[in-house]
Amino acid sequence: MDLKEKVSDALRHSLDPEFILLEDDEGISGFVVSSQFRGLSSLDRQVRIAHALRDSPKKFTKTERRQILAIAGLTPVEYEVIDLGRSRKR
């Protein structure tokens, strides 16, 4: 299993996401869309993501943890706004 899959599995296990988009370009970055982020500050969302990675059944090595660069947490409504904006530009 590659690191991107491992991160995705960890996020799915804890956050019940509607959508995950991760890129592996010299490190993992992307976003996860989950209704669990509703009403949470950006910091609290990052804490939830960090806990999802930390509490994953498949543990990450120190090297793998260093390769996880940035994962943003979005609510479904926030993602819809971003996605609609992207669609209009096309």
C-alpha cells in the first residue's frame, strides 16, 4: 500500500468523508470533505485530521509522517462553493 492510500484509509476510518482529494508530489497534500467539520475552526479541523492520522489502525512511520505536508478540512457546503467556482471558470 502506498502512502497516499494509507492516508486516505486513515481519513476514511475516522472522518466519514464525502470526498477526499490527495496528491503525491514529493509529499502528500490535498483536502478531505466531511460534515464532521461543520462549526469547527480551522485549527479544530486540523486537530481532527491529525487525530485521524495518529489513531489509524495502520500506523505511520516517522518518515511517512514527514511526507504528509498539508491536508485541509472542508465542509460539504464549502467544497460545493469551491467546486462551483471552478466549474464557472471553465
